[in-house]
Amino acid sequence: MPSKVCPICGRETDVLIEGMCPSCYSERHRLISVEGPVKLLVCKSCLSAYQRGRWVRDWKQVARKAVQAAVKFNGSITGVEMDVMGNPLTTMSVRVRARGKIHESLGEVGEEAIVPLNVVLDLCPTCRYVYSEREAAVIQVRKLGRPIDGDLRTALESVIRITLAKSDEVQRGAIIDAKEVEGGIDIRLTNANIAKSIVMAIHRSFPSRVVETEKVVGVKDGKHIYKIIFSVRLINLRRNDEVLIDGAKYVVKDVRNNSVGLLDEKGNSVSMSFDKLIGRRVIMSNQ
């Protein structure tokens, strides 16, 4: 007959392990534990991954080693397997499988953990050198209305990453850099076609207006060299926002594909196109 009682679950048991029955002990002690987030720096052009001061072409190998360094194995481990899932341009994680005994008095068990990777995309020194002198386009993202906050910035980054993931290896490295400036973000690129793809993806995803202009930046073999500048104005307004437009007070009713529905101070409905709105002085009055 069981002679002991587990103080946690109250069940009778023949043996206590560190004051717990085998079931409670197993629930509170795992073979695999992850210590902190796992960060992976990857070149968005060649997909090399940064490891201990150098860039390694086999990013999967670097991912496994990064996870191995962040994972702690407990008890007596008899086997470990790691599978890399996803890719650096979308989402990545590593499936860790381990077999072993969490305590010498318990039987061998198998355990699995999914470790997400925080992938940071940049350019390795080699790719940065290749691309830095070949700026062909600039995307100027500016807001009208609310500031570009963290949620909107994350959504923009997601649209850009998805667009780049659909491109070939050369185009994936087209972004030289992205810098926050007053009122928005400037993105410099080496490829005008991928710049246009990104701009159109942003335009489809957010209420916006796009203007494309060309700027002569030099001459080669008797022909002008152009840089394409894409001006993307995000209409960052929401229902019930209070705004001043050229000093007049309005409340936002809704934001449509090409216009904004407003209520003036007398309660009259007004529709203002994006083109007309961008030409006015718009100030948020309830922020």
C-alpha cells in the first residue's frame, strides 16, 4: 500500500522525489528549457548568418548553434535532434527533440520544444559594399494624420518582407538602408523595379497616395542616369479622429479607398479625396 502523500496533488504514492510524487515532479521539471530569446542576424541578400565575428553561408547551421547555446538540457540526456523550420525572409523556428531521464528514478521520456528565432535582416559587409554605390530608387513614406507608431511600422515591415521574399536573390538585397526621418521613413534601394513592387504592396495594404518622380543623378555613355523617387503618403486616420484641416474642425467618419468621409462642425457630411486632403494642412486635435 502507498505510504506517502504528495503535498502538491494530494495523491498517495510509494515514492517522493524532492518532496513530490513522480507525476508532479515530471510536470515541474522538463528535459528542455529555453533561456531567453534567440536572435539571428542574417544578410538579406546572400542569406549568410553572423556567427562569432564572421558571416557563414550555411544559415541553418548557425541557427542550430544559436539555439543550442540558448537551450538548457536537464537530467540525463540520451539523444537530441534539431530541425530548422521556415526561412530568414519569413519566419523561423527550430524544433528541438530530446530523449532522456529527468530523474534517475524515472523512466526515459521524449520531449519536444519549438524555439522561435528573432531574425534581424541586414547586409553583410561584402553585399553592402556591392550595393552601397548603386542607389537607384528612394521610397519616402510619410504620414497624414496620426504618427507612424510601432504597430504601423511593424505592419509596413511585414509588407516589405513578404514582397522581398517573393523576389530573386539579387532583388532581396535591393534595400541599402531604411532610416527614420521627421514624419516618416526613407528607404534607399539599388533596384527601381523592386522599389515599385514594394510601393504597390504598401499602396494595396494601406490607404495611401503614391507619386513617382525621376531625378537625373549623372550621365553615362552620353545617357542620363535616373534615380526614381516614390512618395508614399499614408492616410493614417481612423473613425472618430478629430482633425483640423486648414484650421476648420472635422470628425472622421470613415476612410475609403480614395477619400475620407468627414463631419464638419455643423454635422454636415463632407467627402474629401486623398489628393485634396494631402494639399491641405492637417493637424490631429485629439492626440
